[in-house]
Amino acid sequence: MKAFQEFTKGIINENPVFVMALGLCPTLAVSTSVSNAIGMGAAATFVLLCSNIIISLIKNLIPNKVRIPCFILVIASFVTIVDMTMEAYVPPLHKSLGIFIPLIVVNCIILGRAEAFASKNGVFKSILDGLGMGVGFTLAIMVIALIREILGAGTILDMRILPASYKPMIAAILPPGAFITIGLLMGLLNIFQNKKKSKA
Amino acid sequence: MKEIIRPALILLIICVIASVILAIIYKQTAPLIAQNKLMAEEQARKTVLPEAAVFKPVIENDQILYYEGFDTDSSLVGYVFSCFQYGYSSDVKTMVGLTTNLKISAITVVSQMETPGLGANCTKLGFLNQFSGKDPAEIYVDKDGGDIQSLTGATITSRAVTNAIRDTFLKIRDKL
């Protein structure tokens, strides 16, 4: 049960985007369409999982004083390895995901989980934590992208769902749309959380 | 003193290990990546000039100016040139096919790192197809008074593609 909680906590209670407000830069930038959100979510989850595993394995070797540079080094090397291997062996995948890879480096969720969780817990727990946080991030960015794509283009995954007479609200897929959407969603989530608390 | 040297040494060791791993992987993947890029370019030339079977580079001062496309009877069916201009956040590199009467046959975006969902939409066919059949010396985006419809929220990227094609064409026109 406890292990399962390490996985689920990232999805709602400690959602990296809505609750901890981490990784906002890629969230705002890449939530313009659902297909981009899935690509970014998948790539970030993969790197997060791998960096959590490696850091929880070498946590006892790293002196406390230089832990942050060590984490950054591990994450950056890992991202570069993934980038080069993908480009060499699976070029089609690299073509569709390649654009997200430089953005993963600026995703502070990965460094945040390395510092707050993987450097203090074992491998198994870190795997669950990485997966949970990755899924939470992917869901959050997908929800934002869904709203922005419907309003801004009238489509979901490039399929038209609103009638052709709908005039797209272009502001929704421009940067201001990202800020407004994420703000409203965070507010809504806070209302629910507060209601839960006052009941308990 | 010991407190400074020990962490620094460990950091150094981790750095060395990371660089060695990266160097090995780079050595493994670099030739494959270069080969993939060549194949992707060959593929792009076929996309923009489907009538051609063989492409022959035309070289001036050690630089490839453009490619001549020949069909299976080795008669000239058109030209292919590539061009790039800095868009919003990256160089947008475009491959352009020309018919023998110097109209655009088709274009394709070879590489770009523009904003996903906005500028990155320049790779979509809806945007690319509007170039076909146009005179490359006369293309402008709608905001500059032309008839190339800009991408939503990405006028800068659209303009980079359009202007790169026009400028490069004007430079090589007399040599075709």
C-alpha cells in the first residue's frame, strides 16, 4: 500500500505542475497541442525515471556539498545520450520527439525529484516516484493542452471537433493563453483541495 | 582543507566518467547520424521534385549551389536548392524544388527548432503546399502584401521560410 502511494502522490496530491508549480517553463511552452503534450510528457517521464534510478544508486558516493552539480551532470549526460542514440538508431522518433529534448534540460521537475526524493530513498521507491511524477506531469500538460487546442484551433489531436464555423480563439494557443489556463486550473484545484480539508 | 579536496575530487571523477561515456557514445553514433542526415536530404530532394530520378550537384567555389534533377531518360526536369534563415528560435532550413520554367514544384522543411504548436507547424502540408506553382521571385507573406498565408501566431517563422526561398532564388537565378 505504501509503495503504491509513492506512485499515486505525484498524480494529484503532489502534482508537480499544479501543486508544486515545478516545470512550468516546458508546461507553458509545449501545451499548445495535445500531440506535443504527449511527446513532451513521454520524453520527460523517461528521463525522470532514468535519472531517479541512477541518482538513488549513486547517492552514497556523492558528497553532500557537491550534490547539485553531480545531479545536473547526471541529468545532462543522460539527456545527451538519449538524444544521440535516438538520432542514430531511430531517426523517425527523433524527428517527432527531438524538439522536446533540449526542453527537458530546463525541466526542473527532474532536478527537483533528484534532490527531494531520489537522493534520500532506495531504487524501488525512486522508480515509483519517477513514474508517478512523470504521469502527473504528462496528465497536467495534457489537460492544459486539451483546453488550449480546443479553444485555439477547434481540434483535438488535429481532428476537428468544433464545427468549421467556430472561429478559433487564437489567443489560447499563444503564450497568454497558457498563463490564463494554468492559472484557472490551479485555482480550481485549490478550491477542491480546500473543500476536502474543511470536511476532514 | 580535506573537506574541500574530497568533494572536488569526487566531482572531478564523476565528470571524467560522464565525459568518457559521452565521448564513446558520440563516436558510435556520429557516423550513423551523418548518414541519416544524408539519406533524409536525398529523401527531401525526391519529395520536392518527384519527377526526377537522379540528382547531380552543381558546385561553384567548393560549395553546392543547387542540384539538377534528371529523369530516367536523363533529361533535365528541374532544380533543387536548399536555403535557410533564422526564424523565431532557430535556423529554418528549407528544400525547394523548381520546374524547368522556374516555378516552385514543391517545398519541404528539412530542419527547424521553432516553438512546438506555433512555428513548428511550418512542417505541415497545409502551409507548404501553398508555395507550389508560385514564382519564387514574387513570394511574400500576407503581412508583407503577398499571398502566402502566415501560420497562426508564427508570422516570423512564415516570413523566414518565404524570404529565404526568395533571397536564395534571386542569388542563383542567373546561374540556373
